[in-house]
Amino acid sequence: VVASERETVQRDLARAARDGLPFKTRFRFYDHACDARTVELQATPLLDAKGLSSGLSGTIRDISEEWQTLTGVGELMDIERTETLSPSELHQQLAAAIPAWKQRQGSLSADLTAFREIFDSVGTGIVLLGPEGEAMFANKRHRDILGFGVEDAGDMESWLRRGCPNADHAEAVLKVWQNDIWQRQLTKVLTLTTAKGVLREIEVQPQLFLEDNRLLLTIVDNTESKRSEEALRDSEIRFRALFRDSAMGIALIDAESKIYDINPALERVLDTPRRQLLWSDFDECLHADDQSRKRDVIEQLLASPKRSASIELRLARTLDSKE
């Protein structure tokens, strides 16, 4: 018997045996695996030839699952002090509470429908997990990400495993899920495979609700944005190589005509080191008579960013020279 209930059970048993009265009680009992089970004890007195009590004879029944169900429904229906009621008493109160509960359930169903409609309309996948990792709610959008839902897979780990192309990949993904997302609530990007065999980059962002240990997951397909970032990075690398190695002088200037980079070829043309030219006014590199022409062209380009223009300008060999 669970230590906190042992003294009460022993006292009640002794009283029943002494008084020779029928006895029924409920308490928690550790089984061979050290799991606490809820059991119900029913006992009747054993009487001797003189009609005096000589002990008790009874049965013990495991009611753990039944009791868990009853108390859960009782809490849902706002029946107070369910832990002090016997199963039969709780059944009676449940029956009495059903009419009022049905009336409340009607408004609850309307609220739940509205809740689902809101989350189904968002552009990201939403999955709510219970304390044991079971899926409590998942919106429609999460199913579109890989082509199958958490409900189809059974639970979140099975969903992730199904999205892995092989066992080694699954082991790596589940390690990130368990250590970083589930335990530490860190946002991570996982490479998963759709039902059609296409690899996608899936971002999983968790948020823990401490009051009931539920985990809300926001799931986003970042494949296209990541590919765009990679393409932009590759384009930048190619541009830098062209910029650095080009035989043609190139200067990068901002809207105020300040130089923020030049290539080696332009350094040679101007006979001026790069560090001296950075953040100087590009007009200082031009012949005085050409500065106004250059400003006119720049204003036209700023007014129409998609346009391009070509103009011949005379450059000074040094910042201090106009030759």
C-alpha cells in the first residue's frame, strides 16, 4: 500500500474486523513493477460459533483504468471532489450532471470548431503534443508539408521517422528531436522527405506550456527560402570573383556617391590604394568639368532603378590631381 494511505487502510481494516461489519475501501497499491495501481477492497466479517468476529474475508480488484476514466470525465464535467467518491457514487453524479454538461458542451463544441478553423487557416503547420508526446491537435496545413499527417503516423516521432529516407538519417533526426526540440525547446531545421520522395528543409519551432507540460509545435517548410539564400550566396561569390579578377576597373558607390568598394584594376587606373579611396566621394576621382554630368546620370538612375546608362568620364590619376 502507498505509504501515505497505509495507516488509514490499516485502521479501517482493524475497525471492520473488530466490529464484524462489511467493509469496502479504495487505495493505491504498488505492483511488482513498482507502479501505483488503484484497487478496490470489499470484505465481509468471518463470525465464529458465538457470532463474534474472527476476521475478514474479501476480494481486491484493480480499478486503475476504470477510475482514471471516471475521474477524467468527472473533471471534464466539473464534478468536485472526485477523489473522495466511490465508483458507484461517481457514476450517479455523472448521470445527474449529463444534462447540464450537454448544454455546456454545445457552446464548447462551437468554440472548438472556431478554434480549429482559426488554426486551419494559418499558413504554417500547427501540432499540439501532450505530456507523453501524443498528438492532441494538428491543423490541416501540417499535412501538406510532407504529404501525410501526424495522425497517419501515430505520433510525432513516427511522423519524423516516416519522413526520413533511411535508418541512419532517422537516427540523426530523432536525436535532434529528443535532445534539442522535445527536451530543450530549441528551434531546429530538419531535412525530411515528402510522401513523393522530395527532400525538404522543415523548421520546427517548439513552445512549452509549463502549466500542463504540453508542447506547441509550429512547423514551416523553409526549403524555398533556404534555396534562395544559397542562390544569393552563390551569386555573391561569383560576383566577388568577377569583381576581383576583372581587368576593367569597377567602383561600387552608394546613393550619396560614396565609394564603398573598388577592385584592383581601378586601383591601378587611379594610381591610388583602395584604403585611401574607401568612403571618399567618387566625384573627387573625376575631372571637375565632368562631375555635374555624372550627377545628372545618377539622379536619372535613382529615379528609374531598372534603367542602365553609359557615360564617358575623365578620371583623375590621384585624389589630389585633376589630370
